[in-house]
Amino acid sequence: MKFRIHHLAILSLSALLIAAGCGNNNASNSSTTTNASGAAEATALPESSKLNIKVSFYPIYEFTKNVAGDLADVEALIPAGIEPHDWEPTAQDMAEISDADMLIYNGAGMEGWVDQVLESVSGTPLITVEASKGLDIMEGTEEEEADHHHEEGEHAHEEGEHAHEEGEHAHEEGEHAHEEGEHAHEEHSHDHGGLDPHVWLNPTLAIQEVRNIEAALAAAAPEHAEDFKTNAEAYVAKLEQLDQEFKDGLKDTKRKDFITQHAAFGYLAKQYGLTQVPIAGLSPEQEPSAANMSKIVEFAKEHKVKTIFFETLVSSSVADTIAKEIGAKAAVLNPIEGLTEEDRSQNLDYLGIMRQNLEALKSALNE
């Protein structure tokens, strides 16, 4: 079910006459609005073929596929094994999005490229759905500053250490100016604007995303609304079971804090009464300062931490360095931002990886 919306602006009179003679297939499409729950509202699409749905990255693919079942062709834009914070759509990707019936993305700043896409398809029949719409989104940057004195505390500490080295300070100021320019340049690709987008790592918030996706699909193809509801209910039941497993598995652990390389687990920690101690920030490529590395090492030694978590799809070098410094081990805590080849070879999905995360946390928090 493809609508070549990127050519609509230059339709000729003959094309319009042909369309009128061929029936009302495209006439049933309209621009999208969004209801209070965050699901897209749209005129029903034709029943002649499956919905053509593009989604941003793996968790949204998993949720959408489980709701749509065999009633849609669902394809993730970001390939397996690619870190989604850095990905940007090519011209071909933009054309494929334009040809689709729906674009479903996480939102909350995860997909820095989405504003560009939404602007390019404004006024077209493409239905766009922000799966996290209506969720209670956390301010990741402020949380990190409160817990670990990121940014201002680090800079003040570094200035105190190097105040006597004017030459180095001048060099650092030049580097900081360069970094600010880089951050401005990279903001489109992987800066979250202070928001923490990792809602899918909390099963209860994943349920809300599934509900938003279900509502959007039902609005687009109301003749299949009951099918989408049945599919969503079956998957929600699995997510509810997963939530219960996390509650049972983490309620009586010996400790409640865990160190992770990437600040992706704030929603999970909040849901189950844990404290995430991130080495770096929301972007997995963010390099921690020497001062913050020292703070993490000090924290780990003081609290006798024996496991430092790193993630898939990015280098584990920072976690390995801290683990070696304190005589701990490094282990995976997976933010499920994309499947690795190993995940695929083991036929792992969102539920399977989340259960692996649960076992990793139980092991680390009971050491």
C-alpha cells in the first residue's frame, strides 16, 4: 500500500483525471492529527492491501509488529547492529518513508532526525505516530546533575585542579569551544535535548507505547480494529508478566545501586526502586571526564561494587577501565536499541533480552 507523496506537488491535470476515473483509493487519505493519548487519528486507508509501516528502530519495530500481526508490512529504518543515536536517514530512506502509509517512532528526543522528516511530509497523507506521546518523560540531564554533579560540578573540579596551568586552561577553553561547536552540529543526530527517551526499558511504559500504536493502527484501518486489539492484548499480557518478574526478582536484592556506562536505565531503576549510577550521559558516545571517572571509581570502591555494566553496539572500554581499576568484572546490561548478530543468531527478542537484563541485575545486586 504505497502512496508516492513526494510527487504530489506536481500532479498534472491528466493525472488528476486518471485518478478520478480509477476510483477513490487515495481520496480516503488525509493529513494526520493526534489525539490526547498520542495515537494518530486519520481517515481510514483502503482495504485493498496491507498497511505499509516504517518504524524508527528495534523496540518500536517489536511493539508495532506484535500489534499489527499479518495485517501490515512493518520495516525498521535503522538496520540491525547500528547504534540508533547516530543514524540519519539517507535520500532513499526519505523516499521510502514518503511511500509508506505510516511512520511510527519513539519520540522524546530519541530520533534527532524526525523533525526533518515531519517537516518534509507536512500536508501529505503520511500518518505519523509518536509512540511515547503522553508518557511521563524524565529530564535526564537534570537527574544526572543532581546525582553525580555532571557538567557544572565536573567543570568546577577541573578548574580547581588546573587553575595554575594557564596554558592548559587556554587549550581546554579552545577544546571546549570546539566541543560546543561539535555538540551543536551533532544535536540533530543524537542529542536528546535533556530528555531521557529510554521509556521502552520500563515494561509498564512499554505497555503504554503498545496502546498508542494500537490506537493509531485502528484509526488507520478500522476494519481491523478488533484484530489489532486482540494482538495488543496478547502482547500486553506478556509485558505485564515481564513487569511482575522484575518486581519479584529485584524487590529483595542486597543492594539497590548499579553502575552503567550509559545513562539508559533511569526508567527501569525508578520503576523497581533501584539507583542508576551512570559513568557518562544519555548519549552512548559521550566520554566521561577524568574527574567523573575518579568519582565513579571512588563510589565503586566505597560501595564494594563488583560489576560494571556496559552495553551492546558501543565500545566497552570505559567500563573495562573502571572494572580493572577496582578489581571488578564488566558485564552487559542491554538498552535494546538494536539487535546484534549474536542476538539474532539466538532468536532473541525484546522479551528475551529484558529477561537477560533481569538476570544480570539480580546477579550484580546480590554480590
